[in-house]
Amino acid sequence: MKPVGVELRRIAMPLVSPFRTSFGTQTTRDILLVRIETADGEGYGECVTMTDPVYSPEYTDGAIDVLRRFLVPALLGPPELDPRAVAPALVAFKGHRMAKAALETAVLDAWLRARALSFGEWLGATADRVPAGVSVGIMDSVPELLDAVEGYLADGYLRIKLKIEPGWDVEPVRAVRERFGDDVLLQVDANTAYTVADAQHLARLDEFGLLLIEQPLDEEDIRGHAQLARLVRTPICLDESIVSARAAADAIALGACSIVNIKPGRVGGYLEARRIHDVCAAHGVPVWCGGMLESGLGRAANVALAALPGFTLPGDTSASGRYYMTDITEPFVLQDGHLLVPQGPGIGVSPVPERLAEVTVSTEWIGR
Ligand code: OSB
Ligand code: MG
């Protein structure tokens, strides 16, 4: 596959409602789309960086800079493109996994389209639909939260994840359990908001039968998570800490987690994501697919990944409508609490040109 060039397109998608986490509130999603053009057709990858470096060290202006100056020129140098050669071609540049993931995904999409193979088929998907969970932001009051959860359950979501932080943890969880019962699959995500000194407080969540607590401590505090895992009964799941298959193997070996959230962007792409799936499966560690408020392009690839056999828990793979009134692709809609795995070539969905034009903020072309 001969490379022609790469287009970086920044789009701004308004959210249907503000999304608040322990690291801030978002009202618009600032998304970078990477499109590669080759002699055999094009491919898309969605970069999951946020505007500010508050979830991970990466941020969108930084991703654009590293792509423009280092990653795209390194990728476009050799005369032939192969998805398995992307990570090795970029390995000299440290970090920037989200930027690398977007580029690798674009190459993979183009390569699979040229071969009429779907993402799911190529990754090894064993399901044709995946159960959908939803991530529910921090709210101003418990009644407001209960209304939101009621709406998502009415939509058919099969698992609820509550964002928590100090001051918004035991009470909202208790209220959701009291109102909706013990059968609702329920979990929480702290996005690093606690320290190991909060162990006794976090143990108060044990009585609510949560599936897991996600990333309670700092991303580098692996030993703290291992300590915490001995002090609480709720299973610990890691998100921010798991930046690679090696990091997953280490965390599991050290007893820092018993469940892993896999986000392809955070780990450098779908190939590394699949390696994490394999490492976890070898250890009997369940995985689920996280999200970064993706548009339909990123969502399509995530849904295909979530159809691998080790993804035994519902992911944050929600319908398009959970975040966006109008998606840039055909919307993903819930069917009986599930999303269908796209079957078409590559990621299986394409942007609607008029819709894409409406949300575009800027574009930049990097030729060979
Ligand atoms: O920690 O999982 C997270 C969104 C942005 C950044 C980090 C996280 C999240 C979510 C929402 O929880 C996931 C989604 O619905 O896409
Ligand atoms: Mg998380």
C-alpha cells in the first residue's frame, strides 16, 4: 500500500449534556481525526486526546504537533505501508500513544478496506453484538443523578458506571442501589482522585456489591493499588495505569488489579490493545472496553475490539446519542441493550461529508 499523505482534521462536537469527572467538566468534544490517503484508498483513525492534559499527559495540540513534526514524516518515509509496521516505525519517539494509535488505526482501516476485511474479523471478534454500558458523570445533586440513571436504564443500558470523587461516592452509590435495586450491574470510576490513605473510606463501598472500582489512585501508584486491593473487597480495575501490555502484566503480577479497562488510544493502538486482551486472558483477568467520548469512527473500532472473547464485562461502548445529538457517521443505536459490531470493510463506517463539514474547525495536509 503506497502512502500519499495524511490529513489532520480537528472537529468540535457539542455534547448533549455536560460531562463532569473528577478531573473537570466537558461541554464540547474537541476531536482530532487522522485520515491517510494511499494509492489503494483511504482510512480513518480517531485521536482520543482531550483538549487539556488532565486525563493523560497527551492533549490535542500536542498530538497535532508530534504527528506533524515526527510521526507522520516517519510513517510516510518508506514506500510501503503495513499496519504491523507502524508501531516499529514510530518506536524511536517516546510516548504519545494516543497520537500513534490514531495513525496506526488509519493505516489499518485503509489496509483492511483494500482487502475487504472487517476490523472485527481481523482482530478475532467472536460476537456480532456487544453489551452496552454507560458512564454517568458527577452531578450537582443526588436527585439529578437518579433521574439520569433512570433515563439510561429506560434506554436499555446493561451496566451503569458512576464517576466518583471525594464528597461524591458512598451517598450516590447508596442512592442508586436503594432506588434501582441490587440487580443493576453497577461500578464506579475515580480517575485517580483518592490516595491509599482513603482505604477505609473506600471500603464503605463494599456493601453495595459493585462490579469494580476503576482507577481509585494515581496512575503511577501500582503498589498503592496492590495495598488497597487487600483492604477492600470490591475488585480493583485499572484504566490510566495500563499504558501497555507490559504495564498490564506488571499490574496483574503485583496484585494491583483483577480487572482491566482497555482503551486502544491510551495504549498506542488496536494491536497493543489486543496484546493486553491476550495477557489478561492468560491470567484469567476479565477486560472491558473503555471509551473517550468517541465519534462514530472511534466507536466503530472499539465495538469490534469489544467483540473479542476476553471482553466479558460490558464496556463504556454507549450509543452515539449518549453524547451526541448528531454523529459524524451513521449513529450507533442500542438494540436490546447492545451495539451491533460493524461488518463492512475496515472500521465499517464512514463520515457523512456534510456533517463532517459542519463540525470541522481546521484541516491540515501533510504530503509525502
Ligand atoms: O476514565 O473512563 C474514563 C471519558 C473521558 C476520559 C476518561 C474516561 C471517560 C469515561 C467515559 O468514563 C467513557 C465513554 O463513555 O466514552
Ligand atoms: Mg476510567
